[in-house]
Amino acid sequence: MLARTARIIRPRAWQLPARAQGAPAGALVLTRTVFGLLLAGICALAETLQAQSNGSGGQPPAAEAPYPPVPSIPAIGVQNTNYLHVPASALGPSVDPAKGYRRQDLGQGLYMVTDNIYQSMFLVYDHGVVVIDAPPSYAPRIPQAIAEVTTKPITHVIYSHSHTDHIGGTRSLDGRPIIVAQEETLRLLRRAADPNRPLPTVTFADRYTLHVGKQVLELSYHGDAHEPGNIFIYAPAQKVLMAVDLVFPGWMMWRRFAVAHDIPGVFAQVEEIRKMPWQTLVGGHVARTGTHADVDVQAEFMGDVKQAAAAALATTKPGEGTDPRDAANPWALFDNYIDRVATKCVNALVPKWATRLAAFDVYVWDQCFAMEQSLRID
Ligand SMILES: [Zn+2]
């Protein structure tokens, strides 16, 4: 099931002299992550592939080998030519290619709009429409999605956070709406000075309740995690929570815990999301909305990554098996150490998770590298 082929990419660095002196011909010693893994583990690769396809992944490293057996999932920088199958449970309804978006009714005037990669929302009230996020990938079609249900104008835009991939299409929206965001988002957008991300006109620190006609949106800031200023948007009548770049229903998180600004903060906010009384989660990414079961699965995965990285750190020593000529190169020693920790971490996660989360193989190395780093310094 997991067997695959990994084509080795040889960048120009292959020709660089790894050492000025002393290396015998044909014995270039490379310290880059990928080549370290490959050189030490290439001989074991075939037998590891066989072992993992038999369901015995996560075996301890051989005593004589400084690197644990290399997982069958290609490491960062190695081309994956055979990505794992995406389970049907991770997919949502398809998008009409002629429209380029899909509109999903979330009840009582609230809708999700998605291209099955990004997600945003809009809320219709007595006199207008509130748009929440405007991903540039389909923002020019948001007015069309709104026109399918109302002729009322866009009066407000809410930014979930400052990242351009979620709000960089705001200029595509008609009129001059009031823009609401957390005050850290204003700070970051001032710094970005991006004409495609107009500055918020209303900001808040902790909480802001938007009353428009009979509709209500509760905005709240829970501190730094994905990014300073990233807020939760809760529609109490519809029991819909929008919290962006934190939970990926059915899918592996985007790399490095979704490019987390603060990894412990992401763990804390996923726990907060678990405990909140919503019925539908809009996570800002992938095709479908989320359920509490999706959040439980992701929290369990995150806990397992943390445990696997902690166990790998506890059983791995810096410097073991390294070349004495690298003794004065601490970066090389830690490159080797961190590689071995991450390799153990990935091996520990493969048996349980490879088929439970879509695209597990795409970012599991990123999660392990990020987790061991967070555990060492946060
Ligand atoms: Zn983001």
C-alpha cells in the first residue's frame, strides 16, 4: 500500500566540494538533509519499503546505523512520484468548472463559498451582505455567488487574518464596505502596504459583536497561534464557527502546522475549537465543512506528532555516528541529529496515520521537523 518509488533529484550542489581535503575520490560527504538520509539509508530503503508494506513500520534503528531506517515516504526535497490515495471522506461536493466556485447554504442567510481549496462566507441581512474573507483565487466571483441569493449590496467585510491568500481579493468586491479586523491584523497590513488588502476601518482587541439587522456575528481573538490577529468568527443563530488555518477537515494540516507562527498556540486553539458549541466548522481550506469528529481526529494526530517527536528526542543523542571531521561544524552535527529525530518521528506515525488523513505523506516530514524544533525551543 505504501510502496512507492522516489526519484533522487541531484541539484548542482552535488558537484560542490564537500571538503577541501581528505575525502577519497567518490566519497563526497554531504550534510544536507536529503542526501544524508539517502546516503545512510539508501541500502536499507528496499527492505524498509518491504517492512512497511507489511505493516511493521516504526522499527528501532539498527545498532550499527547512525540513521534509523528511512521511511518509504519521500523526505522534504525528494520528488514524490506516487502520492497516497485521497480517501473519499476527505472530499466535498465538486465545483462546477464553468463557475469556479461552489456555494453552500449554512442556514438562515449564511453561506460558504469555496473553490474546494479555499473557503470564505457571506451573511445576508435585512439591508445588505457581510463578506467574511475574500481569497484571491475566486474573489472576483463572490459577487456572482451573492447575486444567486440576493441583490443587496456588500456593506461589510470581515478579515479572519492578514494573510493575502485569504483576503487578497477584497478589491474585487463592489462598493466601499466597512472592513472589520483584529488590531494586530491592522498592524500587519500597514506593514504589508498591499493595495490588494485595504486597511480595516474598524478594529478591536478581544471581542466584537457585529449586529446587522436581525443577524449577529461574534468575533473573538484568542491570542497568537497561526498568526497574530487571527480571529474566530461565530454565527450563533446558525451555530457556524469560522476559524481559519487551524483545522483541515479530513486532511493533513498544511506544512509546519499550517505555517504556525506559534505552535503551542495552535495546539491550544485547536483544543478551544473542540470545546466550543458549534455545529459546522468553516476552516478556510479544503473542500468540505468540518464536524467535531474532524477536530477530534486532527487533535489526536497533533498529539501523536508531539508524542512521537518527544520520544524521538528522548532516544536520540546529538553527534552519534557523525564524521569526526565535522566536530567543528555544529550546524552539521545538529543537521544529522535533527534528521535522525525527524526520521524516527515519521516512522512512528506511518502505521496509524498514513491512511487516516488525506495527504499524510505530503506534509508529515514538515510536521515532524516543526514539532521537534518547537519541543526544543518553545
Ligand atoms: Zn493564514
